[in-house]
Amino acid sequence: MRSPIPDYLAEALSSVEADQSGATADYIPELASADPNRLAAALCTEDGRLYSQGDVDAAFSIQSISKPFVYALALADRGFDEVLAKVSVEPSGDAFNDLSLEPETGRPLNPMINAGAITTHTLAGPRGATPQERGDRIIDGLSAFAGRRLEVDDAVFSSEISTAYRNRALANLLRANDIIEEDPLVAVSGYTRQCSLLVTVEDLALMAATLANRGVNPRTGRPVVPAAVVRQTLSVMATCGMYDGAGDWMTRVGIPAKSGVAGGLIGALPGQAGIATFSPRLDVRGNSVRGVALFERFTSDMGMHLMEVPPPGPSVVRSRRVFGHGRLAVEVVSLQGSIRFAGAERVLRDLEETPPTQKRFAISLIRVGSIGDVARRMLLEAIARLTLDGHDLYLIDPDGVLPDPDPGDGGRVTVVGRREDIVG
Ligand code: GLU
């Protein structure tokens, strides 16, 4: 069978193609002359399958889409405390190049506006790195997100730096407030180079998929940043990624996202997929007109809104039955699905309301796909308490979905691969 997903993407592109509204960014001369008709979309699943349609080979500068990735590198390299001391995480409600600094501290309001992004640019790499070393760290890091070597577009860089009066002004103010510690012109030059990295819509989908996949590039298998950094980065994208349109975006589309003035737009749906679009004409907020329209379609067609509550699945407690007779009888509670806090609570409640009827009691995880950390600890606590109540506990866990099954003080559990191993 040929997958219908490419056909769906092609159909989505043709549904927005006629929209010629908006304009290419004109404050960077090289972008003003870009072909405004280009249009592409790509989707990469969290296990690395890439679908794309349209002008997939068109390369364009990453611009502000570099911001969340460089923020992630800064968090990974310097730690949360150092980065948060310099850049806050509050939506500004202002345009991307506004001077939005916190009144008391002088910190930029968030890392998605230029003032914050120039600051996080200076925080990538180890403390004391030279501008050259830091630039290399950023190119290497963004390349690891993309899974291939990215290159700077020198024409875009020269064009933007020749008119970067506003970013220089921002950097000078940041330096005056001791938010950045180095020469403001060096910081702006490095930041502008970062924004001039060339990407395709497929690169962007893969970069977003790396965020969706807890920081591991799903194609190369390479861990790029830790999961805690991804959580912070996606949270900031969700609240600040679409500039002054962030609230509107979160309610209508509901996918953590970031746009760039060259016309790129990414969205990362945790645990599912990275999505990217490319269309250079921008709306008044600086977001790609047809990119926003495509994301609105994707979210409603594919149910991608992060706040959409999934319908209840089957009960996590699938069955409870006694096998065997006499002293060798064993009661087996069979669990199913993916167990997180609410599922584990259901299991504990079941055991509280209906205590085990046999001395030998087994929890079968054969039909369980995954167990979150808190659910794991809750189940182990149940095992410890049942041991103290005088039961002999077994875990039927052939695939090891419950790692390190140590119930702690007083608890004891025997792990087996099949129910037959314990039924007398
Ligand atoms: N390099 C651009 C700037 O700083 C990025 C802005 C954007 O993509 O929104 O002006």
C-alpha cells in the first residue's frame, strides 16, 4: 500500500496555494528578493519517518527558528540557573524586535524575542569559549538536531548585518545592563550568523522531531540535548514562540511552535511528530501566512492540539483471576495500556477496595506498553505493602517494562517471564 500521508500533505498545500497575502520581510534586503511563491511542508514522526511535499529542496535561512535550538544548547551547556538568571520565560506580547526587558532585573523577557536570543547566543558553549568556538558549537549543535551538516548563507549574513541597527541597539543595552558580558557587536555578528544557517523544510521537520522525541534525533539516534532541556524549550515555544500572536496560536493551533522571517515555521508535538512549513510571505506579526494556515489545517485534520484530552482508553486493570489450586493457587491481576499517574492510581484503588484473595499474588505486565516513572514507583509501593500484609509477590514482565523492580524496605518480588512459571 502507498501511504496516504504524502497525498494529504499535497492536498493541504494546494488548499493554501492561492493565498498571495502578506509580504516577504523587507528589513533584510536578501530576504525581500526571495521567491515569494515557494511552498513546502514536511512531517517527521518521532521514530524518524519523513514525509514531505512541495518545494522540499528550497534552502532558506533559519532565522528565528534557530532561537529555541540555541536556547536548548545554552541550557544544556550552562545549566538552568545560569541561563534563567539572564533571560526570563514570560511572554512579552510585543513584536520580535521590541526591547522587552524586565524592569527590575533588565533581563530580556524570553529567549524567543531578539533581545533574549542575542543573550542566549552568548550562553551557548562552555564559559570562556571564544566567539569562534561558540559559533562552531552552535553550528555543530543545530546540525545534530537536523542530522546533517548545516552551512551559513554568507549573502544573507552580509545583507542582514549591513542593516542590523536595531539588533545592535538591543545588544548595546544588554551590555549596558550587564546581561551580556562581551562586545555587543561581536554578539550581534554571531547571532546573525546563527540566523543565516541554511535549512530546508525537511531539515526543520527533523529538528522539530528531535524535540518531539525527547532530544534524541530520531534518524541518527544521537542524543542532542537532555529531556529536561526539551521540556523547558517546548514550554517556552508554547508560550512565546509566535511573538505577539502566541496566545492566539496556542488556543487555535495548540502546538509548541517557532516561526522565522524567511518564511519557515516549525511545530513539535511531544511524543508524536515534528512538522515544518515554508512559505515566505509574512503577516503583520512576522509569521508565514500560508504556514499558519497549514498548521491550522493540520491541527484540526489530525487532532494535534496539545490540550485536546484523549478519549478514555480501556481500564488499566484488564482482569483479575485465580489460577491453580490450594497452596499453589495464584491470583493474577492483568494490567494493560500505558500506565501513568492516573492508571497507577486506578490499580492501587482496585487493590485497596478488593484485597487479594490468595497468599500468592502476581501483577502481569504482559499487555502493558510503558510505565511512567511515577507509576512505576506507585506500583512498587503497592508491592511493598502487599508483602508486609503477608503476600508473596510476582511480576510477570517478559519485556522488562518495569525496570529495576526493587520495592525497597520490607518488599519482595519475584520477576518471571510467563504466568506458567508460577501457576502450580
Ligand atoms: N535574524 C532576524 C532578526 O534578528 C530574525 C528575526 C525572525 O526570524 O523573526 O531580525
